[in-house]
Amino acid sequence: MTPLHDITLFPIHINFMSITQKTPPPDFLAKMARLLGDEFAQFKQSYSEPPAVGLRVNTLKLSVADFNILSPFALKAVGAHEPAGFLVTDGSKPGSHPYHAAGLYYLQEPSAMVVGGLVAAQPGELVLDFAAAPGGKTTHLAAQMQGSGLLLANDIHTGRARLLAENMTRWGADNTLITSAEPAQLATQFGPIFDRVLVDAPCSGEGMLRKLLFADKHGSFEWSEAMVLACSRRQTAVLHTAAELVKPGGRLVYATCTFSPEEDEAVTAQFLRDFPQFALIDPPRFAGFSAGRPSWVDDALADETLQKSVRLWPHQFPGEGHFIAVMQRMDDGKPQAFGKSFEFHRPGKKELAVWWAFAQEFLRMEVAEERLLLVNGRLYLLPEMALETGRLHLIRYGLLLGEIRKGYFRPDHALALALTPEDAADMVNFAADSDEIAAYWQGLDVPNAGPDGWLPVAVDGFVLGWGKRVNGRLKNHYPRGLRKTRDWRLETE
């Protein structure tokens, strides 16, 4: 989710109320007091408590049980609703650990984990994350799908879509297409073909307030009632477009990280009135899950079924707050067929020969030749289930294997992060706290004896990136933009 004021998609000009000290805006508190009544004191008290630090284990790379054995952090399970989710309880900085760079977990606010859990994507499905950047919920859906089916992740802003691609690279998923397109372009290109569509809508971001209050570098929280209403109008329009992409029997999940009923129950109620073929379904309930509030909606839209939506409050749940509505398309109908031809991007014989020469020497993974795609010298491995994307702006066509230039193949970081030890002909492995990992992560070469050639560099058995061994020295091929400027071990002290 992205707060509305961070997105140029929405041309809104409002005089905002900004935080100038570490307290919530008075008008925001007054509104919450009116809504919550007797609960307000607990709600307000939650803003004096630091936000929880959460991480979700990447079950594409290791089991939760194995991560518990490996983890250097003190962890507490977030709850039965998310078996792979944990709270970090010892003040550690998991984002500064090489396990994070190797994609073993995603740092995610605990209530945001609930959204992916309620989408409940299944292997083999066609799934759309409508506004996906920076990618937390996308990684969750990818883990649920276990590499089977197709996950289309979109963000309207190209820069944010590239950040999404970077996070998905670290996750190691190979069944994802990433686009940067307008909502209407997606609806026109695909129509109602998706089993599940997630709309994690841009909103006023009230659920991000506590994180801003406790941030080391003080930020601003821009809030006004006018902004809330502007968000509501835009969310309604986005949700209407998303409905055009859900196949009969499919599910549409609407989520925000805000508390305002104008953006939550009211948007949901208006959508259900405009699209009677959709109905709210009652998802599983766990500790800390609160029901939606029909009484907070105008009488013209009030409907007791709004209680089937889920509210997460910072005074009731170990997170910052979310609203989630799970809706199903109930009408009968045959799902629309979808095209999947990429024939004009198939690599030629020369390019295939270059790839296979590299793969046979340095890899032990099976790659189906019919899934290979060559775009501007970049070789991709398409997901098994592919979509014809027409004129949409594609950021990533699947798994980027590498580049072919002048008869030479250079492997990409994305390929490294998708490898297991069994996929490589050779691999060099170092302990997380070793001098070698500290040096490698900074972009330095490392002494290493053995045959010359490309090989993955791993941290405790999990690939971190590429190295190229030359004359007993491991040349560093870790991406420059991801390198540490100093020994990572100093950042965690």
C-alpha cells in the first residue's frame, strides 16, 4: 500500500495537516475518538508504544522450522493466521543481515501479513496484484503459489515497479510477470481471467502514523478530511476497474492501511451496490481480528454484511492497522480465454548455443527451451503459465537469466537468487559472520582456490550472488547498487 500523497496518479491539491512533533494530529485524534468511543483511550495509548518489527519467512527457500533453527534473532510467532510470520523481539536489525539479502525473509509490518493470508492464492492459479509495489504482499502470494501458476504484479509508477522487481528478485520466484500500467490498460488487455485479484489501495495511510512517529528520521504525516474523501473517490474508481479482471467464481480482495470508514466500509458498500454479482465472504477469524463497522456507514449504504470485513487495530493486534474485505464473484459464466504467445521474442540458434554452453558448464538445473525469451539481449525464463501482454509496459518477463552480448553470456543476479545448491555445478559457501561474506557484500574480491569459472556465492547454504573464480581469486559480481559501504557486522551493533 502507498499513501495517497506519495502517488502522482492522484492530482489532489489540499492544505494538509503535518506532524511537527511526535504526536498524532489533533483532528485525526478527534475523529478517532468520535468513532471508537470507549475504545479510544486504548487506541491512543497504542501510539506511545513502539511499532512491532515483523518478518515473514520465504518458504520458497526454506521451511519455517529450518529458519527457526538458523535465525540469529529472537522471534515470537505473530499468530495462527500466518505460520511464516514472526515478531523480532530483541531489537535486532534483520534488514542489515546477509540472510535478508539472500531472500530468506521479507520485512513486513505484521498486520500487512494478514492481507496475503486472506487472499490465499493457490498453486496453479492466475493471480493479479493490482498495486503491488514495493512487493511485500506480492512475495506473500508468490510463496503461497509455490512456483506454480502465474502472478502478475503491477504498479502504475515505473520507478516503484522497478523496486518491486528488485524485491521479487531477492525472493527468487520465477512465476511472476511485472508490469507498469494504468488500471484501465490491464482491464482492456486481459478482461475477466484472474482467479484472485488483490487491490491494496492507495489510501490516506493512517495505519502508517505510528511508524512515522517512532522513525529515527522524522517524517511528515499529511492528513485532512478532504484527503480522506479524495482517497475514497479514487479507491472506488480503482476497485470498479479491478472488478473487470475477476473471472466468475474468482475473488477480489480490497485492502487499505487506514482507519477511515469513508475509505473502508463505505468504499466496500458502494462497490457491492454497483456490482451485485460480488458478495462479501466471511474469512477465517483469528485473535485480534475485529469485524467491520456497518454503523459507521451512511444509512443509504449500511449493510450488516459489512461485518464480514476485517479490521485490525493497533490496540488489539500486534501491528499498525489494516482493513480487508474479501469478495467473491458469484455469477455463473465461462472464464474468458487468454492469449499466451511470445513467439516474436524467441531466441535464435546462436543465442541458444551461447546459453546452453553456459548452462552445461556451470548449472545443473533443467530449463525448458520453449520457455526461453530474448528481449534486447536479455534472456528470460517465462513462467509455465504465460500471458500475452500486448503493449503493456513490461518490467520483468519472468526470471531474468542473464544477458547475451557478442557471443558471451553474463548471468544475472536474479538467476543467482533463484538457485538452490543442487542447481549449481559448483558453489562457494561462507558463514554469515565470516570475513569473506563481509568483504563480498561490500563488492570486494575474495581469495578462493578452485577451477576457474562462474559460481554462486552462498551464505550458510543460501545463494547471495555471483562470483567468478580466476586464478585462485573470486572476482566480485554482486550488483553495485546493492553493495554495503562498510562491514555489515558493524551495522547491527
